[in-house]
Amino acid sequence: MSNEYRGHGHFRPKPVSEGNVYDLEITETSQRGDGIARVKGFVIFIAGAKQGEKYKIKITRVARNYAIGEIVPPEGQQEGQQEGESQE
């Protein structure tokens, strides 16, 4: 049952998988300040994501009724580097 979640009274397959990358829009902000996106109603929490922005998100953990993701830096940009910063 590790690949199913309970939604609307039935078990359904989870719409995301650990390690996969998705193009998502952040639609809400959690109480902790994490961005929230949804795939077919399934909640994904993304640290550092801002509401209204679109990101490539890599799923790092899938739980029973939510997932955790991280922002994938744009190609050519190292993790932790802000846009416009040089790579020197």
C-alpha cells in the first residue's frame, strides 16, 4: 500500500513519485512558510518556494497524504546560487 493515498473516501494511486521532477506553480503558503503545490489534489510542500511562482520541483519524499519537494536550480546555475550571481 506504499503507493496509494486516501482521498475522498477511496484509495487512489499517488500522482507523484520520489525522484521525479515536475513543473509546478506554488498556489499557497503553509503555516511554516513552505510553498504548497498540488498535483491532482495531492499536496506537495516546497521549502523556499514563493506563492505565485513556477518552479521545477524534484520530489524528495512521498508520505501517505503529502509529498516534500525541492526546487531544481535552472540549468547552468549551481544550487544555492541566486540568479544573476557569477560562478567565479
